[in-house]
Amino acid sequence: MKTRSHYWQLLPYLRPQRVTIGQALACTVGFVAVWPLLAWLAGRIAAYVGQGNVDAIAQVAGIAALIFLGQKLAQYGQDTLMAKAALSITLDLRKNVYAHLQTLSLDYFETTRTGDLSYRLTEDIDRIGEVVNKFFHQFLPSVLQLIAVFAYVVYLNWQLTLGIVLIAPLMGLLIGWFGERMRQFSRRSQNRVSDLSALLIEVFSGIRLVQAFAAEDYTLERFSQEAEHNRNAKYAAERLKAIQFPVVGFLEAMCLLLVFLLGGWQIAQGNLTGSEFVSYGAAVAMLIDPIAIVTSNYNEFKQGEASVDRIFELFAIVPTVIEKEGAMILPPVTGKVEYRQISFAYTQAQEN
């Protein structure tokens, strides 16, 4: 039974990439810091549009274009650097898992399906690399963007922001619930894929025996059952996604309607100008994509958590045949080798 996430065990694999990750984070800070400035410029352009000041509009638009260019360059640096770090982490993890498997005793491989090991070394590790990449180049920038833009809207009008905040806890609870359910469905789906892969390797490696005993119908039935189980597990996860996104999207739409309602009231009270409301609306619009990305990434992180668990389960396995402490080192052998009173067994019941 799972007790806690194994994500923290990835930290040793992140340390060798700390320089690359640090450079990527510097680009991320530049990318995120621009958003409040762009929201402010939107309000300035709206004010100049109301005045019919074409020269001022062109000047602000030119400044905004330069800012956008710098932001996109920072985004490019962030994405490429994080892809480099994530791929290096994936490579190191795959090498270490393979090296650890080489140290295990033969009894482990006698009771373990080859297809399952192959899936863990390929698909599971690739999924972990994707999670690391998305955490730094999507999830973290989105969270920082939410913080920066939210601080700006609080500065503009805290009363208006208070009304929006009322719906945030509900969204957080829903996202957390959906994420935990997604992790469970993902673990089930990955186990089903491993079962299917193991069956294929078993059948194709022994295809001569299958044909010799006319067992094609039997293996076809087993394959059909495993494929059906795999389909059902994946469909359950897709149904959960199909429920989640409309629910979260509906809450986002209600949040926007609330902004317009409260914004009109604040303008009527003289606490907000028209241009400030445009800036506020632009800032709120900048919150929508980060919320969607965080929601999507959270689900993927829960799916990736199942892969992390499956990989570090392998590291927890220890060889059953261990060199005794103080064992004699065999000197160079030049003649006859004679064995006396030697016994060996993987289990006591099978001693030879």
C-alpha cells in the first residue's frame, strides 16, 4: 500500500542539473515579471483609445511589442534549458535503474515479468522526465504568474479581488480531489499496460510451443481479456478528465461574470476608473491560462507519481545472494578446483 509520494527521491537526480535549472529559472522570472506590466499597458491603451490619441496609442503599442519580444525570448530560454535538464535526469535515472537490476539475484528474474521491467525502464521513466520538464517550464511559471498577477489586481482594487477569492478555495478542493483520483486511475492503467506487455513477450517468445500445441485460441482469449482490461482502465481516467475540465471551466466563467458585476459596482462608487477596470480585466484574463495549466499539470503529476512509485519500488529490492562479510578472496587458480561441503539455494526449500 502506498504511504507517501516518492517525488522527493528525485532530488539527487536534480542536483547535477542545478546550474541548468538555475538558468532556466532566471528566464522564468523574466517571463513572469512582464505580465503585470502588460496588464497596466492594456489600461493605458484603453484610456488613449477613449481620448482618440493615436500617437500615444502607437507609442504604447510599440513599447508593448518590445516587451512581448523580450518575454518570448525568455520563454524560449526557459523551455530549451528545462528540456535539456529533464532529458539528462531521465538518462541518469534509466542508467541507475538498469545498473541496479544487474545486481539482483536470479530468483528475482524468475518471478518477474520481462514486459513489466521493459515498461518501467521505458514508459515509466519517460513519463517521469516529462513531469520534471513540465514542472519547471509550465507548472512553476504558471504558479508564479498567478502570484504576480494576483498581487497586481489586489493593488488595483482589493474589494473587487475579494469577491473573486471567494471561489478560489472551491476550485482548489476540486483540483485536489480530481488529482488524487487521477493518480489512482493512472496506476491501474499502467499496471494493465505492463500486464499486456508481459503477455505479448511471453507469447511471442514461445510462439513455437503455442503453435505446436494449437494454443492460438487460448492465447487470443488471454490477449483479448488483457486488452479489454487496459481499455477499461484508460477509459475510466478519460471519463474523469471529461468531468473535471467542464467543472473547472464553469467556475472560471462564473469568476469572470463576477468581475464584471463587481467592477461595474466599484466604478459606480468611484473606487475604480474605466482604464483601471480594463487593466484589471486584462490581469484577470491572464489568470485563466495559468489556472488551466496548473489544473492539467496537477493531473499529470499524479499520473507521473504512479511511475515514480513503480521505479523506486525497483530500487527497494535487494539481492537475496549477498557476499558474506569476511569472505576469502580467491587467489589465482592454476590447477584443479575441488568443491567440498558447498551448498547454495535461493530458498531453503530448494537447496541444492
